[in-house]
Amino acid sequence: MPPATKPRRIVSLNLCADQLVLALADRDQIAGVTRNATDSEMSGEAAKARGLPVLKNSAEQILAIDPDLVVGMPASRSAPMRALKGHRFNLLDLQSADTVDQIYASVRQTAVAVGHPERGEALVARMQAALARLGKPGGGKVAAYYQRRGFMTGTGTLIDDLMQRMGLVNLAAKLDKPPLSQLSLEEMVAAQPDYLIVESATDKIADQGTEMLHHPALAGIPRISIPQAWTVCGSPAYAQAAEGMAQQLARFQDRTHAR
């Protein structure tokens, strides 16, 4: 059930909660977001966050706002709320999402809490329709989500869920790797995945951590580049990440057919 009156001083306590609140609440309902909310490299809703009050993770600042809704993952375990243990606030404890179904659940929970349940249902419907249109363009090919310093994202993660939805096989699953592992350049070359999925911020060499991603030995592996902001959290940007991947997969397939 939505609240009897819509909250007017909503505070978000972490980046993932920021994106849900920004997507579903009215701007004038939002009294504070985190410092990363306006960072386009980190948040899929950065444009909406600009100009809103930015929190400094300060219990005193939250107390001064006197929020009527505090949203976090979970809010009750955050440092500011632990410091304000003696004060009563309306809390929305969200769970981090590792699958698109968990994203839908978080969207619906947040929409109800901010007083706009219909927005949550509409957003879920748009995401579902967008994903249904894409199908599984990966065609069962193998991909590795490869990050700076050779970190590779494994199973049981949002990235893995996204890869499966796109019809891709996660190299980490084939190699029986944990959710996060390091794979050396030599190991990656030996594994020869059909695609490397990389963060768009690493498209250019910025430091030693990104330099290895541009080694000539990897040059022959096609790359799918997507912004970290679309995958760092379980958020509505999941659909954008899927669309971006599908577009790039289609271009690779067109080139293959043209040969």
C-alpha cells in the first residue's frame, strides 16, 4: 500500500538507492542524494541529480533535514542511521539486485514508498518490453566481462544475469571462477572468448590498470563497450545496458555476414 501522504523530504543513502529514487520520485520530494549521484560515470540518473542537495554521509545533516523517508540498501544498516539509532525515521530497506527480477522488485518497492506506485509498474513494463524486443542476440557465444587490472566478473552477479539475457555464455562460468576473480593476460588469450565486455571508461588508456586491456594480444577479440553507470547498480539502466550490448552484437554479426 502506498503511504497515506506522499513523502516530501526523501533522503537516499547510497548510489543504488539514489537511482531508484531519482527515477520514481518527484524532484521536489527529494531532500538529499549521495555525492556519487551526479557522477555520470557512476550513475545512470546523474542528469536528474544535478542541482539537488548532496549528502556528506553525515548524521547531523540528515537530522537537520528531518526526512520523512530514508532509502538505502539497506537504510537501517547505514552508518548515519546507526549513529541516529535513538531517532525514529521511516526507512525503506532495499536489497541489492543481482538479477533483473530483483530490479523489478526494488522498483516496485521504491515506487510505493515514494507515493507513485503507478510509475513503478509503468517503468517495469517499459523495461520488460524493451528486453523482450532484444531477444538473445549473443547466440550462445562466450564473453568475458574484463576490467582494469585483469578482474573478471563471474556468476551470481548482475553482469552475469545481463549476459545470460543477451544469450551470451560467461567465460567465468566455463572456467569455474568465483563472482570476482583475476585473469592474467596470458590466461585470457588462451581462453579466447568470442567477445570482451569492457567499461567504456577503459576504451582509452588512462593508467596502468587500463593499459593491459589494450595489449596487442587482445586486439583480435571483438569488444562490447558499455558505461559502468549502467551496470554498477541494479537499476532501470539495466535495460539501457542490454540495448547497448544488443546494438554492438548486431554490428559484429553484420560484419561477419558481409565477409
